[in-house]
Amino acid sequence: MIQFLAKMEFLLNQKVLIKLRNFLFLGLGLLTISFLSSCEKDNEFGIEINPDSNTLGAIYSDTFSIHTFSVISDSIRTDELNGPSPLGNYIDPVFGEVNASIITQIRLEQSYNFIPDNGDINDVVVDSVVLYLAIDGFYGNIQEQEFKVEILDEDIFKDSNYYNSTNIITKAEDISNGLSIKSDPLFPGYFSGGLVNKAILGIPLNIEKFASPIVNESGNTTLDGNDNDNEFLTFFKGIKISSVNGTNGGLYYINLLNSFSRIRLFYRDTSGISSEHDTLDFDFNINSNCAYFHKVTHDYTGTEIENIVAQPSIGQNQFFVQTLGGINGRMTIPSFDSLIAKPVIINKAEIILPFEDYLYDEYPSPSSLFISRKNVEGEYEFLPDLFEGSLGGNFDVVNKNYTFNITRHLNEIVAEKAINDTIKIFPNGNGITANRVVLNGMNSSKKDKAKVVISYTKY
């Protein structure tokens, strides 16, 4: 009996040992799978170590060849942007001539009838009309320039898309007084005869061409209001404000939604005794109910940009990035193909783009640049590094460059989850600022050259 029990105990212990052995094998298998998975994950995301660290087996290289060039930008949307609208004309010694105009609706401040209670339309005398525009900043060297104002001959709508290249039909008649004007964008200006705490650009309008046709609508439903039946907008579709080409007057950044941006009509009711002929005013507002956008044209005739667009190889020396739908940079890293599908992990990778910067330059650079890549459909998309908050691209005034983290992007290329194709370089504030920058290429004669710095590990 004792021998039987001892034998049973031995068998039970053997079963326990077998289960324990199986458990250990299972645990070891899971650890192996976890390790392999972590390797695959690192291959995609990178561990982003410092290339100068003591990581065993890390290879550091800044000799990958890159190709840089410039292309004319696609059109950009400029309607109802969250920022100022540029207005004016200037001639950049590097980027050529830039002309920016504003197209906007105007709306009645209220339903109105100019006819006096005890008089007729002939008793209404218009003294002056001024288009006031609030200034939020400027670009270039502000000098006198002639501004034109034209009445639109085509409807514009808030729910429509408008671009920097959109053409709108006007009545082709200047309703301004044709004056050359300069307003200091750094100091308070005058609005309706009084000094205000805002820089103001005031453009006088012709009474006969602007005011008289509107005043003569008194008594009709045209001036009853325009937010419901849009009768006034049907009668007066809006205005185009522009500057004459060929002048180097700089750009004003106009805040159309500021309360000072409006057309004010000054008039007198001359019925009754002369002592009661006070000057009155009536406003045509530019507000959030108005459709508006800006149109921008670029003329690169005779500039280096004209040459680089025609001969992309010149971009290896220098290339260009400009806002307002001007010009964008492009780059490729063809030599990186040598690492695709290889057993490597990109620890850290950066694009470094030095720029030409001169003290007191009146044409400052963009505060930051963005980069995007082509996907398998041939469309541009942001790099995955952007969504991790680590893309970079800010203006570095100390090192005079823009630096981008492209670690995850290159790991996805190595893992064949993305293609090694063209990278697009474009500016921040594309639709609302006039900034531009000259970037050094890989073969630049300057000390600092464009490069890609990569640290990777073989496994």
C-alpha cells in the first residue's frame, strides 16, 4: 500500500513538472514574440537617440545626397481667412513684383432714407466719402502709392471658395479720387476727422461715382436693408481695392473686420434754415456678414526665380519659398534608397535648411516652414512626425536655419510603408503674410549648406 501511494505521488509530481516546463516554454515564446514586435515597432517609429550618444553600433551620417529646387505654388484659398488681407504693390529685389488687391462686399449700417422729412433729394448735399481701412501691420518699405477702387460687376458669395488667382469682373471705372497715398502703419491714424488708437489707411472716393447713385435710391426698397432680401447687394455688389503696378509702395495688412474698416459718407440736409445744416454721416460696413477675399499676382520677370523654375538644377545652389501663393521649395533624398528594406532602425533624422538672412532686412522670412510628403496616390500629406508634435520647422535666428525632424517618416520608408518621393516645403501664414526666404542648397557657395543628418543602427 505504501509503495502504491509513493508511486502515485511520483506520477503527480511528474505531471506538475511537465506543466511547469510547458508554462516556462510558453512564457519564453511570448517574450520572444514581444521582443520581435518591439523590434518591428522601433523600426517604424525610431528611438530618436542623440547621434552623439554612446549607443552601441549607431552609424551617423550627414553625407546623404539631396536635390533641392523651386516650383510656382498652386493657388491658395484667400476668402474670409483668420488674419489680415494684404493690399498694395512692392518690388522685391530678389522675388520680383508683388501686387495684392482686396475684393469685398459692403453692407448698409441700417435701413435708410436720405430724403429730409420736409424736403426732397435735392436738399441732400454730400460733402465727402472716405474708405477707411484699419492697418494691422505691413511688409516692405511703405511709400506713397496710388490706390484704385472699382465697383464689382459680378456677385460674390460667402459660401463660395475664392483663391489668390480668382478674377472678378468689375465695372472697370475707378471711383477713388486717384490720389497717391501713404499711411504710417506704426502710428495712430485719423478716422472721421479724429485721432484714434489704430493705424488707418484713408482712401477718398468720388462723390459722383459712388455716393450720388446710392443717395438717389432713397425712397426705393434698395436702402431698406440687405441682410434678408439682399436688395442692396443686388444693386451694389461690392468693391475691389487695388494698387497700381510698377510702384514700390509696400504692402499694408488690412483688418477688414475691425470696426474702423468701413466707408463713411458725410452729407448735409440743406432744407430749413442754414444754421441747422449740420454735417451728418452714414456708414457702409465691412463685417462678418460680408464675403471677401484677396487676389495676389507675382511677376518674376528678370529674377533668379525665373531661371530656377526653368532650370531646376540651379536649386542645388539656392532655392526659394514665398507666401501668398508665390513659390514653394521641393527636395528629394534619392540616396536614402540604399537603406530601404534593410535591417536598420533610424534613431534620429533631421533636415537642416540654412537660410540667407541679412540684418534689418525689410523683407523678413516666414516664422516657420512646413513640409509634406507624397503618398502612394501622389497626393501631398503631412509627415507622421508632425502629429507627434516633433516636426519642427521654426525660424532659428541663432543658427540661421529651419530644422525638421523626419525620424518616423524615414522609418516608414525603410519599412516600405511610405515611398521615398518628393518633399514639399511651404511657408506658415501662406495666405495672410508676404514673407519669403532664400534657402541654401546642398551645393551652395555659402558656408552652411542644406543637408540631411541621420543616425541609424543595424540589427
